[in-house]
Amino acid sequence: MAVLELFQLGGFRSVPRQAGETSGELPGFCYRPVPTLSSENSRYHKIHDEVYKWFDIKFDKFGRTSSPEQTEVCHAIFQKLMENNWLTENTMQQLYCDTCQRFLADRLVEGICPNKTCNAPARGDQCEICSTMLNPTELIEPKCKVCKNTPRIRDTDHLFLELPQLTDKLVNYISETSVTGLWSQNAIQATNAWLKEGLKPRCITRDLKWGVPVPHEKYKDKVFYVWFDAPIGYVSITAGYTPDWEKWWKNPDNVELFQFMGKDNVPFHTIMFPSTLLGTGEKWTMMKTISVTEYLNYEAGKFSKSKGIGVFGNDAKDTNIPPEVWRYYLLMNRPEASDTLFTWADLQAKLNTELLNNLGNFINRVLSFVAKPAGAGYGSVVPDASNAESHPLTTKLVEKTSKLVDLYLDAMEKVKLKQGLKCAMAISGEGNAYLQDSQFWKLYKEDPATCAIVMRTSVGLVYLLACLLEPFMPSFSNEV
Ligand SMILES: [Zn+2]
Ligand SMILES: [Zn+2]
């Protein structure tokens, strides 16, 4: 089985925004390059690339959406939607700044939160204080962030994807795939919440200067809404990787698509993007499995990049804590079913009790004993052993380990990564108990044949652990 791993920079981040999110602060979306933004964009791309390398995260293609392929694929999909009559025109109201002579992106509108119990200063499409989702036209006393003048509401025509008419097709896809693809519970909940409200036509264009231009005479000065074209980035990035991209993307009988993301991005992947693909009437590879995480909170509060609260990718390497320890802690703490908490004390505790006292201790005891010179150990040669089945402790260990390996495989198949990691660590725990119960250091002189069974079995277990832990801590596995 071939696996293609893609990463799209900037496309799948923690806070979904509306119009105008294609700013310099969010890399990856500058399709019609503005020189300053473009260099900013490249700068972030490079930073992220380095962070992932440091964390031992590898991709076949670490892509971005500022590519000619993105425009090409996006336009082809758009044309299909037009041909199939899934797009309609409608008028929207948007804030326009007369001084700046442009429609204002959400993040460029500042005002007061309309929520009466809050009334805090707010910006763009969400109040950071009370979390209310906003339409910027609802902000009290709106101001243009650039020139501080009061913008006015102006009508503007846009294109809409007719989600209501696509609902039947979409519901078919969701009800079937959420079962066969073992969607995580939080993905199903978020999707159903949207469906329950009833789908409305979704605006797919924006009055912005940059983005993928809309190939339509009337709308040629507009660009596509970022959440319309960001998921198309998965396709275009594959197209930038191989001319055979359709073997991946138009081959649903032979390709399984897995996607991983935070819970706030779910509707774009279970509702919007599938509807877009279904609307083309073509045979696309649709997402099969979605693995969604809740939030990881920091000490007593929330991570906030803008407020500098938390520890981020580029800080991690400055801590001198090795990447495998970070990976272990973050995966063991992966918020699969509910929010989890990052604390430095917990990181230290897990490092000491789990990585050092359990895993490190087992591997070190086994390998250092084997490495001892003959007379005290085995001179770095794994001893031959026979009749292992005659040693009850060993047969018991084998039994327990096989069960744990089965559980591990099942968990990994279902993308329950944390459960998989726990199974591997439980095997290491069994290994420690086995060493302790067998009292191999006594057997070495008293019963060499049994000692050889114990050490040969233990070395096998070390090898097994290196394999099982490889997806979690590849550099550790390499070293072992
Ligand atoms: Zn508020
Ligand atoms: Zn202005």
C-alpha cells in the first residue's frame, strides 16, 4: 500500500475566519502575490518547515496553496459547479471604507461586541472575550482598522454554492462514510449540528485583492473565499507533487483518504468540501476517515499565539528537551475525546515515570546486560535459547504481549493514537515485570539456560517496542 502524506501550510489552523483572513500573519494563502506579503508568506513557510523537521514530522510534500496548480484545479472545479447549476448569484452586505476605497476584510473591522452581556472591544468575525461568532456588520461603532474611519454598509454581488440542494447527496455520503470511516465522535457531532440547523447557500467569493481570481466576467475582480479553495489545496499540492495526481484524487475505489484536524475545522471538511466535490458530478476520492482533536490547554488557560501564552513549535527546541519526549507527551496527551491540559509538571512527571522508569529502564536493563562481557553478560551477542515454552513466566509474557499487540493494531487502525501508544507502553511495563519476576541476574549463574531464554525474549521485546513506537518516536526507535 502506498501512502501519500500531505501538509498544507496555513490551511488548517485553529481559528476559522471569514473574509480577509489571507493576511500576512497567516501564511499560505497569498495567491495573487503582493510583494511584502509574499516574502512574509515564504518566511512562515520556512519557519514551519524547520519546526516540522525538528519534530521528526515528514511529508511527501510540504505544500502551499500559492501555486499555479491551485488556480488550475480551483478553476476546473468551479467550471463544473457552474455547468451543473449549483452556483447562484445573490447580494450581500459588507462594510466598505470610503477612505481606503475597499471592502473591509473581517480582521480589518474593529468595534464593540454586540452581545449585551459583553460589549467588549471586538474585531472581525469573533469576539475574543465572549466567543460570540459575529458578522462584522453587527459590530457596534465599527471602525476601519487601517484609517480609523467609520465604514459603511454596501451591497455587493456574490456567488453562492447551493448547499440546500446538495443536502441529499451530502447526507448520503456522511451517513455512509461516518460509519465505514469510523469518524471520531466529535466530528460526527459537529457535522450533525450543522445539518440540524439546515444548510444555507454558502458564499464562495470575496471582495479581496488577493486569492484565487474568479474566472467569471462579472466577478473577475473578486477572489474565492478562502474556505472554498483551501481544501482544494490538498488536490493542487498533490498535483504539484506528481502529474499522476488523479490516481490519488479520482480513484475512490483504491484510495482511502484520512484527515486530521482540530475540532473547529470539521464543517469545512465534512460539509463544505464534500459538497463542492459532489457538486462537480465527477468521481472524486472523498474523505473516508476524519480524526478530530479537542483543545489542548496550557497550564491554567488557553494557548494563545497572539498573546504569547503557551509553548509553540519554534520554542520547543530551545527547551533542550529532545523531540521524542515532546512527541511522547503531546501524543499521550492528545485531546481525542475531551480537552486536555499541558503542564510543565505533568510533562516532567510523564518523562520520569513513563519514559525513564518504564521504557528507558526496561531497554537499558536488557541491552546493557547483554552487552556486558562474557562472564557477566553475553559480550553483546544475543544468546541462543531453546524450550522457551517450558518457562512459565515466558509463556505468560507472550500471552499478555500478544493481546496487547492485537489491541495496539486495532487502536491504530481506528486512529486511536493515544490508545495505541498506551498499549505499547503497557508492553514495556510487562517487560519490566518479567525481568523482575525472573530474577535473571541470579539465573545467569544458577540456571544459564533459563537466563538465556529470558534475555533472548527480552531482546525480542525491545525490538518489538522499537517497531510499535516508531510512529510515535522515530528517532528513539532508530537509536534502539
Ligand atoms: Zn463579546
Ligand atoms: Zn479605511
